[in-house]
Amino acid sequence: MANEGDIAFDRKDIYAALIKYLEAARLNRYSEYLYNRPGIAYSQLKFYTEASQLNPKYPYPYNNQGTVLFEQQFYKRAEKQFKKVIALKANEASFHMNLGSLYLERKKYDKAMAEWRKSLALDANIFSRRSAASLSSSSGSVKERNYYLARLFALTGNVDVAIDNLKLAITNGFTDLDAIARDREFDPVRNDERFIEFLKNAELLIKLQSDVGLPANPLNPQIQ
């Protein structure tokens, strides 16, 4: 049932996912994972009261509370919740991912990258895992999220995902190619032929985006 819920969640059928998660949770009341999934679905549906139900036995509901506060733009309070849940369970990648996303929203870029590096070290697939709850970036920070994810994956040598996220950043309005030359996180992939080819075409992608006003190269990113 939980797997069926994840499939429904992945196709954005959140109501159907919630029903499956609740059914699964009734069958196993001692699973932290199953206790967490309904809270995520409630948050996505903006049922914040239901999503913020806390049980001090488990760390995940504190993460849900942080997510709810983030969605309501109570960023300082959300930060406290994410720090609290990390203190309870420091080896959960999604908690560091969420705190990093919050730091990005608050323009604390170095802190965001530090938390995302911790997240990726704990789970190499965290940004592509459909069961990982993601925080909704404001419209102004979407391109920044893509750009900083590109930096993150470049640092780990994952050139394909780095390029995909740079293309998405351009799609969402990124134009600062000098930053790519300046930021040292891209050093591990600079000499890769794929990255060199991308840089050759980057100005054209930006021009197409500006002239046409449509995505220059829409992709399915390997992020939530």
C-alpha cells in the first residue's frame, strides 16, 4: 500500500496517495516511514493542521512541522524544527536536504550547500528519490536552486546531472555564465568534453530563452 501511495504521489495524485498511506499506517503503527508519509501528503494538500500533528516518539513529524512552517513562510520557526529533527536523527538525508533548501530560500547559500553536501553523502540518490519530500521554492529562487544543485553535482563529478540542472537554471532565467567560470565547485568537471560542449552552447540557450520566451531545453531533472 505504501508503494502504491508513492506511485500516486509521484504522479501528483496526492489524494490517492494519502488514502494509501493512511491504510498502510493503520496496518503498521510502529513504522516511522509510514507515520511520516501521511504528514507529507497532508502538507502537499495544504491541510497544515493535520500535517503538523506531532508525536515525540518519532523525529519525522518534527520534519513535517518544519515543512508546514516553510510552506507558510515562517522560515525562522521552520529552521528551528529542522535543526531539532537533525539533533534527533542526524543520519537522515532528507532532513539535511530540507534544511539546505530553507537556507537557500533565505539566501544563506554557503549553509545551503553545506547541508546539501551532508545530504548527498548520506544518500547519493536523495535528490532523485520520489519518497523524499521536497520544499517548494518561491518563484524567484527556482533558478538559484537549479544552479546550486548544478554546483553540488559538479563537485561530486556527476557531470550529466550538473549540466541538466544548469540547463534548467537557464530555463528559469539564469544568465550569469561568468559565475560558472568563477565558482570552483565546477572545477572537477571543467575538462569533461560534455561540460565543454555545454558551455559552447550556453549563450545560445540563453538567447533562445530570451528571444522566444520558452524553455530552451526542457528536461526532467534528477531532483524532487
